[in-house]
Amino acid sequence: MNKRVKFFAEQALIVSNIFIAFLLLFESKLEVPAWLQPLGRMHPLVLHFPIVLLLLAIAIQWYASASGRGGNNFYHAFSQNLLLSGALLSAVTVVMGLFLSREEGYSGDTLQWHKWTGAGIFFLASIIYWAANKSWYKGIITKVAGAVVVVSLILTGHFGAGLTHGEDFILQPLAVYYEAPPVPLDKAIVFEHVILPIFEKKCISCHNPDKLKGELMLADSASIVKGGKTGKLFVPGNPGISLLLERVHLPLEEKKHMPPKGKSQLTENEIALLTLWIRDETPFTKKVIDLPVNDSLRLLAAAALKPVKVQEEQFDFSAADENTIAKLNTDYRTITPLAKESPALEVNIYNRAAYTKNQLEALTEVRKQIVTLNLNKLPVTDEDLKIIGQFENLRKLDLNFTDITANGLKELAPLKHLKQLTLSGTKVNYNDLKAQLPGLKSLQTVSVWNTEITQSEAEQLQKAYPGIAFIKGFTDDGSNPLKLNPPQIANSNVVFGGQLPLSLMHPIKGVQLFYTTDGSDPDSIHSILFDPKTVLTENTTIRAKAFKDGWYSSDIAEFGFFRNAYIPDSVWLLYPLNSVHQAEGAHTFFNTKLGAIGANNPAWANYFAGVRRNDMTLMSEFKQPVTLSSVGLHYMIEEATGIYPPAWVEVWGGENERQMKLLVKMKPPLPAKGDVPSLKLVEGSFKPQAVSCLKIVAKPYAEGEHKKLLLVDEMFLN
């Protein structure tokens, strides 16, 4: 390493030690602004580099010491350069980690161990670097110091993996070898042995004492009842408005969908168990056998406690050719062994748009080996069932939300081993299904929820075929009305140019949506019934409510839609923005990205431009004159934290910067003490005016010498 470069690097190492010690000492007072948060989130990316450099440096020191070449200048210089580089990169990694740890969701003992072992590696690497030049640093000291670094790296990595993936991440693949024995049905408790394991498998990696995403912990009954930052996790007796199920049913692409995209998702049976558990207000200490014999929750719980483990069966057929299996695997069809060394195959076919009958016909090459077939949500018809009827060793068939009817099930009669059949969301009805069941002699479980089969018809089937568990799930029979959850908007953006088709939606079928645009509360008599043909042409506040016979109406949902007819050709600010609230500079106000309330929300941190000490003065130009008659500003109010509306807003316009006149001046109302945070629009109208140059001045509100923070995310020119 060049002497000059080395000199500056050593000075940087000294400064880094002081800086990191300072951060650790005053960590409790550390607040990371939004613009620095991306730096903290690079911690997982950067941390691998110092690990490699430090391990190489230690390895070279060990080799030189063991081979008697400790005094060799080449080995000494090489290891020192690696140590210096590794120590500096460790400093960067530690600082990033400290920034990341200040974000919501990180706490607990694992975080503390990860933090202090990580910082310890940096301090130890620095000490070794300076000590390696001393005559006494050799032999056993070299080996011990290196061993401490290696052990610390392993421990730090272990604690880090526990934070990101959960405590049992490393040993989880071995869990199959020491799996706890199944709980006997007569001793099983609904929550402890059925519901809690769902949380442990699918949720607890992000909601545990060491990683409290959303301030929510799902490790025990007390924390589950407590809920998280956004409120109670569920409403006993009312799954329709329970936050837990709302998040589960959101589209996978939605940011708030849980579990997040990329994580293992809940199965339909797991969702059904959670729904029934909430609906029935099941006590935390209630046993499974205390539920009614034909209760849906009891049947699903029993199936979960005693799953059909086809992989433990001894199959009497040989394995399929590996080349054939490889050939049949495609982007939309996966074929995998049911278990290691097992000849049985599990087949999953995906993508409704890409599905054809040929995808089933191709499987006849391995028809003897297929024991599980998943065709969920595919356009499978009764005709396709003739092909499936050839899969002679099939044990489990998923036909949920396909296009089959009960009449087509006669094609499955040759399947002598078929035990599980899921028909939820299909066109099957009571009479046709009852006629086909005698031909399906090995059936043990049939799922028929969300079909034409009523609860009473399912009970009749259960009595007629006691050896088959009919899973109907929750049915709205009107006797126990639930409260609807609020309407949602399906529009991808609420800022529009000329016009915007209004798109309201609700996840429950048969719901009617009524809305108002005058600020009044909607009802089902005087308000407007939502029509998909509704088109918005101006700034509109929609207050919507959901109604359905046999249900309590929902709470009111309010949505703001904003028209912006013109976008300037060039924009710039005359005065600087607040250093923390830069967003996209002058372009912030016309990027159609609305901010949100909540400091931990990226839309709060990244979409608002802010000023406090000077006016927010935006200049804009149009290549061709435009005719304006109104200008609006969208801003945030959070009285408790000092985020206020502007004291006033002036709009100036004209042919150029030298020939502008005042078009309108606005003074938005101030918040009262204790007002809840909100997003507001101040809009001023004026006589239509042709302008090529526009200046908008918003002055921060001040109480004496104390100026309040002004946050604006969008401006609307109409």
C-alpha cells in the first residue's frame, strides 16, 4: 500500500474508533434522518467484505507464524494491508448497523449481542493492526488473537442470522430429525397446539422479542391479545374486520400483505383455522375435543394435528426415470419427490393464463408415481378429469376454484387411493356431489366451502358419510351478523390529469358501496350507489360505506382524488429545502406521489418537501402559455410535533419573471391543540389567466420566533 494512502487510512481508523465509541456511548439519543436510512439498510450488503478481508489477514498471520516466517516483510505487509482494509470496512459496517438498528422492529437480547460482538470485532481488528508492529506480537499471541476474531465473526454472523431469519434459521433443516411427537387429540388445546404453531411457522421470524416489526409480537397469547402499533390483531367474533385477516387477504403485491412477498405464505387451511378461531371467540385454554363433533374448527384442527403423511407410506411402484421428470419440469409445472428416496411424486401446476389440457396429458408418462396433484385456481374442466382418472396412485387432489362440476367427479372413480379432495370455490352442488360420493370409496376429507352446498346440506352429507370429514368453513346464514370491513380503492393513483374512472372495491361478494362527495356521511337510501362507469373530472373527496343484507354496515372510508391539468416544463426553488425533507426537490410537487402520515412510513420520509427557516418558493415555466383558474397545495398537519399548514400561500403569474401579478392569496385554517394528524388541501380560485411563468410562495407558520415545519407533497394546477 502506498505510504501516503496508508497514512490517511491509519488516521481514518483512529477517527473511526473515536466516532464509533461516541455512537455507542450516546446510542439512546441517536435519531437517524430519512435520507440516512438507506445507508443503514446497506448493512447486510457491505458486511461480507470485512469478513473476507479479516479472515484472510488472520489466515496469513497464522501461516507466517506456524511456518517460521513471521518476520518476513512480504507476509507482514500483506496481512497488515488486509487488516487495515478489513478494519476500515468493519467500521463502515458497524456504523450502518447502528443506523439500521434505530429503525422500528429491532430490539431484544439478540440485537444487543449482534451489536456488541460486531463492534468488538472492529475494536479488536484495530488493536491487532497496531499491535502487529510490536516485537512481542508473535507466536501464541498471534494465534489467540486470530482465534478470538474468528470466533467473534462466527458469533456475530449467528446473531445476525437470528435477527433476519429467526432464531432457528441455521438448524431448521434438521428439525425433521428431532420433531416433537404429535399431541394426542384428547389433550390438544386449540390455541397452543393448532393456532400458535401457525404463527411460529409463518409469522414469528418478524414478530418476536428480538424483531418487533410493527411493534407486534406473536410469541404468546398475551402479546397476541395486546396487538401492535396499528391496533388489536383481531376482533373476537368478527373475522371480517380483524386486522390479521385483512392483511392476509390483501393482494400479494401489496406492501401490507402478510406474510410479506418472498416469505412462506399461509395455506388455505391455515387461513380457515384462523378465521374460525376468531369467529368462534375460542378461549385460549379450550381443548379441541370440547368443540362440537361436527364443528368446522374441530375438523380442521384434528386434520392439522393428524396430517395425512403420505410420505411415510410404503409404495409398491418403482420410481420414474429422472430424465423424464427433468423434461416434464417447466416454468409453470413442478414435479418433485414427495420425500427423499421416495418414488412418489408431487405435482404443482401454476398460471391460469398459461394452462392447457396438454399439461395434464404430458403427465401420463409418470401417472403411476403421482400421489399429490395441485390444480388450484386453474381453468380445469370435467373433460380434464378423464386424464386425472388415469393417475392410479393419486392420494391428494386440489381442485379449489377450478371450473369442474360434481358430475365430472365420476371420472375419478378409478382412483382407489384418493383420500383428500378439495372442491372449494367450484360449481359443485349437494345433489350431484351426493350422487358421486359412493364411487369415491377411499375419501377421508372433502373441502366444500365457498360452494353452492349450504351448511345444513354439508351436515346431511356428514351424517350420510361419517367416514368422510366435510369441511364447509364459515357460512353467512344471517343468524350471526358481522360487521363489514370498509371499502377500498382499486385506482393505482389518485392524482390524475383530464379525468379518472372511479374504482371502488370490496373483498366480500355481494356488497353494495354507497358514497357521497359533499362531505356528508353516506347511507344506503340517500347516497350514490357506486357505478363502475363513474368518472371524476375535478378534485373530489369520496366518503364511502359498504352495505350487505345480513351484515352490519362498515365504517366510513374517505379517499381524496386530485386533478392536476398542467405540469410545468421546468421548475426550480428559489430557497433551499429543509436538509431532512428534500424528497425530489422542485420535482416533488408534480410527481403524483402523495405522502402519508407516520414517520416510519416511506411515503412520509420520501414524498414530502419541507421548509422551516425560509419560504417555500417555487418557480415554474411553460413553453406554451396555459390558462389557469386555480392552484392547490397538499400538505401535512401534525400539531403535536410542530408540523403546521402554511401561514399563507401566494400565487403569482404572468408572461415572464418580470411581468407577474398576484393571482390569489390563501390562508388555510390552523389546527387546534390536540387535533389528530391529517393531510389537507388548500386551494385558491381566480379569474382564468393565461400564464407562461408561475411563482408559488408558501410561508411557514411562526409563533413568535419559533417557526413551524411546513411539509408539502403535491401542487395542483387547473
